[in-house]
Amino acid sequence: MKDKILIHCCCAPCASYPLQKLQQDGFEPIIYFYNPNIYPVEEYNIRKNELKNYAGELGIVFIDEDYENEIFSQNIKGYENEPEKGARCSICFYLRLDKTAKKALELNIKYFTTTLSVSPHKNSAQIFEQGRKVQQKMAEKLYDVEFLEYNFKKQDGFKISRQIANQNNMYAQKYCGCKYSMR
């Protein structure tokens, strides 16, 4: 029996290679779509539906959370002018990984990770730091969930994810997601 892993996913193109990699590593991935940062809601829905359709094609469970852009806005207040890869991004990563860990706990899934590290526009060390903070917070409450640090960029992960996206005619966004990354 394979271990389940809850994988936070931001979009179908970024999920494509990581899902393959997790399956190759013996996991049963379960997709978790929680992205309160994505703006506007129309963009959010396009990404969500593209990922949901892809999950259906692969026979992978897809879990969708509510769109909570106001929560993102509240959490990053004062950091709106931060550059990409700055403090605003750390807060955003923490927010999404914290919710992912809580969902993993709720579903009795020991492991969680994220597709965010597949992007060359993201700093994997910054993502992993936030994942470790979430795991530490959960451990302090005696919750047994473990963040797995997958650097999906390695071994041409981004290139492979783009090839899969192109082969499947996936919608590819032009910015990370939040309105501040649209610049």
C-alpha cells in the first residue's frame, strides 16, 4: 500500500511533473488546491478548472478549497511593494502550506508537499523554510505531519512540466498569481 501525500498545487502545468515524480517515488498523490493569492477570481477559476480536469484524466483525487483572496490580502498587508521572492512571497508560501498541513492532518495523511518548487521563478530554499516552519508548528501541537522537501526543478523538472503542459494543451498563466506579480 502506497503512502498518501497531500500535494499543494497552484496550477496544472506546475503539477504535471511533480505528480509523476511522486508516483515514481511510491506515493499516492492527492491534489490540494488552496491558492488565496490568485487574482482575479477569473484567473483563479481558470487555473482551478484546468487542474481539476487534469486530475480527472489521471484519476487523482482533487480537493478544492474556497477562494479566500481577502485572507491573502490581510496576511500580506504592508508587504504589497516587496519584490518577487521577498517577504510577501514567504508569507504567501506559509499561508498555503499551513492550510495544506491542516488538511493533511484532517485527512489523516502524514506527508505534504507543494508544486511551487518546480518554477524557476521561485526560490526553493524559501519555500522549504516555510514548509519547515509549518511542520515545526504542527509538531509543537503534537500533530504528526511531515513536510517533504521536493525540489521539483531538479532533473529538468520544469522543462518536463512544460512539455507535458504543451502536449496536453494546458492553460499556461503569464504571472505567479497575485496581483503584485502581474507587474
